[in-house]
Amino acid sequence: MHSWPGSTYPLGATFDGNGTNFALFSEVADKVELCLFDNRRREKRVELIDVDAYIWHAYLPQVQPGQRYGYRVHGPNDPAKGLRCNPNKLLLDPYAKAVEGELNWNQSLFGYPFGEPDGRNDQNSAKSMMLGVVTNPFFDWTGDRHPRTPYAASFIYEAHVKGLTETLPGVPEEIRGTYAGIGHPVVTEHLRKLGVTAIELMPVHQFVDDGTLQEKGLSNYWGYNTIAFFAPHNAYASTGQRGEQVQEFKAMVKALHAAGIEVILDVVYNHTAEGNHLGPTLSMRGIDNAAYYRLVDDDKRFYMDYTGTGNSLNVGNPHALQLIMDSLRYWVLEMHVDGFRFDLASTLAREFYEVDKLSTFFELVQQDPVVSQVKLIAEPWDVGPGGYQVGNFPPQWTEWNGKYRDTVRDFWRGEPATLGEFASRFTGSADLYEHSGRRPVASINFVTAHDGFTLRDLVSYNEKHNDANGEGGKDGESHNRSYNLGVEGPTDDPDILTLRARQQRNFIATLLLSQGVPMLSHGDELGRTQQGNNNVYAQDSALSWVDWEHADQPLIEFTAAVAKLRAEHPTFRRSRFFDGRPVRQPEGGPVPDLVWLRPDGTIMAPEDWDAGFGKAIGVFLNGEGIRERDRRGERIVDRHFIVLFNAHDDTVEFTIPRHELSPEWEVLIDTAGRRADSDPVQPGDVIALEQRSLVVLRQHDPTPEEVDHSVAASLSAMVAAAKDEAPAPRTEAGT
């Protein structure tokens, strides 16, 4: 095998049309061997004799795409000093762009004999290891264009590659559960019907099935166990594993882009599948353990664990940081993805030990001309001390707003004293984001996600039912803020079923009409259930897949209708926070851009916010108060809206504010199904809002020529008369 001096950059295996350059970082290595495998898995070793700045490299002119390979790294093995080199362990290239096979769990994968964690195991692991694959970088991207949907107009759909399409009619069976399945027109048509602008895929970086799960007959279904940050997970490819998965992934992205849908990846850069000191030696552990992983200072046998998975990547090391940044750029430039959601992102802010939003990682992202231009979404917590950082990420970032989830769940299940917090979350969580100069779109609003109950289960179960996971029910969150409405699980009681269906509509309407960016978990729009299991991480089965056969079609139609309302009206997707300042009307006196209302139609007083019994509230949204301009520089003006919420378990009467200049109001949404498409509502009318229901009213305009912007004058007299009016504290209730 001819070997020429190669290049130190880029790292990994890079085919240039003639041959392949191989480059691997290791500061501790004494010798590095590139191992090439043929179709019979026979191994040929090529020593990398050239090394510059700790990069071992060579160029092999004969190596073409499809070639399988790995590394053997010779060097010191002293776990007490954090050194774990062992040339008997075949190692996966951290920069591998494709991976073939899966692990065959046995003792050869481990650096120690079972039962002797301080010993050394020199069994050859090659027959049990997955292999890196040289890929063809060329792909026909002709006509592809990033949708670049503004955050304010975005609607994110969180989905699992397999779970979304495994039972989906219309998708050919041979591509169900694959990248090709996600790109199929049946999927894109469904997403477009819902008004989805971005699909957020759960982990697609190559991950590992845990041996302990395999012993139980389970698997790592969610995929939060990454081993290769450049490689699309091979089990999601319908066409092959010798690089075909890369081409199939690119084709999926191109198809989604053609439908106007962005692709966001859920990425796991906080840890790897090598686990703690008792984990296997698969890749970085054997290449340069101390460079890639954060070790305990006074005993480097052990790993710092801020993730609950056994290890944490060492973001204080420039080479570990380079791995992350190179990976992010690769997925944007080569795979054309549109953004990332960072799992346990607080871990990436631990340059030392405390969470620091000014850490090197965030500085690198800020100045990177590629990564800084895509959507960056943080899961703003980890399991380490001080790890809950909702509202504290840098201005460039958006965040999964866990406080939104908790507050909206509490409000609709009827918890006391939630009005103030609910008002703040509904209006964009200014108390969390405005202090850092961010806007409402910094809040990624969600009620459910992959982790926890589905929406249907949220209104059907008080307790988790995780027996199928084989952990004695100890796994999964115990405090779910759910309410089963009287019966645990399935029931034939028509009244309870009616309320459960209504509650699902309440959650969806609240989510889509709140300021910020809504995120819907796949299947919630059609009533998906996991039978009370709130932690299906190991359930690759009908329990976790979307059940299309029993889809709740009316709920799909409702979701699509509310999403359409949001898309058509900038009132519900503002780029700026409400500020409470008066807006001059063509007729009548000025009225604030937002007014909170009591059920009697009067303005909320300061003492109303803390009333423990209060579970009903209304809000006037002033379409004249958007204070934004379109691309042509013209001021954006919308119609006015009133949204009424009743989380009580009884009917509440709401009075529509009265004023002689007020127009009629049309009922657009009634989650109780009583008034939609009814006659217009007059000022002063009383609406009996059913228990646990939501109503949306829009300024009624018979014709565009008769648009009357004076509706807000109906509130001007109340604003002037409300001498004691004061906005609730932003720390509790928003504007």
C-alpha cells in the first residue's frame, strides 16, 4: 500500500477525487496505525509516519469511497494519570463521515478485564467494532436553497426519524423509518398542512446501542449516545452503510427544503457513548483521553459527569472544541442543515467547572461566519451544580423554555395563583430574555417534547407508567404537572373524553398563539399516546412510534387551523416585546398594545394577579401596536384580538368591553366547540365560557374597505379611569 505524506487539515478521511487523506489528532501517541479492511474484514495496517502539531497524517492514492477503516494508537496506558492508549483496541475516527456496522458487545471492547477495573485487557477488539467509511463528498445540490425562515415566523416540529414514518401509510415500506421516509411527499405534505416551517430531528449523529439495554431486549431508541459527530446514523439509511447514508441524508434535506421546511438537528456534544471509567474503549478514550474528556483533577481515573451519562467532553481543550466546531460547520456546509438544538447545552458552558455564558465555546460560535448564521437552540440545563440556566444564554441563542412548559401545564390543570406567571409566558417571557437584549423569539415554547408525556397522555395520566423499561418504574420524571380529569388512563366515560379532547385543543391553541417560537412534539397533533410511559428512550416499538392508523383527524384539522391563524396575523408572532405604551388610534383615545382583562371586562388590578382562586383571564391584543415594519419599510398593522382563557372546572362568564365606537367581534376559536362560526359578538355581550376552554375573538370587518381601527377606543375610557392600574411585575407576570 503506497503512502504519501498527507496534510494535517482537514482532520478525518477526505477523498479528493483521486485518493484519500487521513489525519488524526493525538498528543499522547507514540505511534499511530491506520487500519484498512476489505470485504472479508481482513485488516491491513499502514503506519502514519508524518506528524505535525500532534496531527498524524498520510495520503493514500489508492483509497476510494467505500473503504472501511479504523485506527490503533500506541502510547502510555496509565489510567491513574488519565492515559488509556492500547493498540489492541481498534478505534473509530472521531471525524468519520460514515460508519458501517454496530458494536458486538463483549469484553474485547473494554480496556480492562471484567471484574478488574484497574487491570489491563489486551484482547483485540477489531471483530467487535464498527468501522469508519471513506465517503464521496460530491452531491448534486442544484436548486437547493436554505429557506431561512425568520424566527418570528417559525413553527418547529420535533420528530424521530424512525418513529415518525415507521407506520405511515403512503410511504413505501422499504423506506419507512429512514431518511428517505422523512423526505417522502407524504411527510412533507403533512408538515405543510400543519404550517410547520422546520423539522427538528432527534439525534442522527451515529450513536451506540447500550449493551445493558440489548440484554433486556431493548435499544437506545432516542439516540442520545453519540460516538461519531460527523456521521449520519447508519440504521436510518434504506440504501446502505458504505457511504450511501450520507447521500440519502442529503437527498432528504433537499426534499424538505423544496417544501420550504428547514432541518434542525438535535446534537449531543456534551458527552459520548464511551461512558465513565468502566465504559468501552471505542474512539476518543484510546486516542487522547485527557484531551477529549474532562477528568477529575485529583484522580484522573475518573470522569467529570455533568450529563448523567458517565462523561463530559472537555470544552476547555482546543482540540475538543475544534472537533465540535468542525462538526457544526460540516453539517451546515456539506449537509445543508439549517440549525441545531444542543442537548444539555449548559455542559458546553463549563469551560472550567461553573457555567459561564462567556466561555470559549460561545465565543467561537459568535465569531464563526458559518455557525453563527444558523438557528442555535439551547437545552439550557444539565445535571451539574448551577446547571439550570433558562434565560441566561448569550443573545445570539434561543432556548427551550422549560418555565413556559411548566407554567402552561399548571395553568390548564387549574393550579392556584398561576395567572401572573401564565401572563408572562404567554407574552414571550420578557422577565427571562429582555434583560439581555433578546426578543420574544428567544423563547422556544413547548408543552411536550420527546422527554415526558405526549400531549394526550398529559391529560390522561396523573402518574408515569414505565414498567416496560425494566427499571422498576424508577426512571422518568415523577412530577409531570399532568391531570387525568378523573380517571387514570383509558376510559369510556364520554364526559371525560370530551374534556380530554378540549384540553388538548387548549394546549395547542395556547402554544401557537403565545409570543415566541412554538415547538410541537411529533404526533401530538393526532393524539399519539405512549400509554402513560414518559420515558420511551429504550422503546423502539409501537409504544413510541406515531400511530397513524388511529390518528385524531379533527385534532389535526384544529392544529392546522390555529397555525394558519398565527401565520396570517403578525399580532401572534411579534419580534418585539409588548411594552404597555399607548398606541394612538385614528379615533378615540390611546390604548396600550396589550391590556389584561378580568371576566367582568374591566382591567386587571394589581391585587388580581396574586389571587389564588383566579383561573380565568382575558387579554386584548392591539393590532395597531406591533411597532414593526415590513421589508418595504411600511408599518405593520393587524386587526385586534381578544383571547379568553378559562381553566376553572366550571363555566365563567366574560363580558366583552363596551364602547360606542367598538366594532363587532367574530369568534374564530372556541375549544369547547360552542361558538365557532357563530354570529358576531357585540360590545357588552356576555360570553359563557365553558369549563377548561379558550376563545379567540377577532375584530370583525365585513369588507377590507370598511376596516375600522378604532376598536381599541373601547378600552381607552377604562385605561383612563383605572387610576390604580399598574402592570404586574415583569418577574412574575410580564407586561
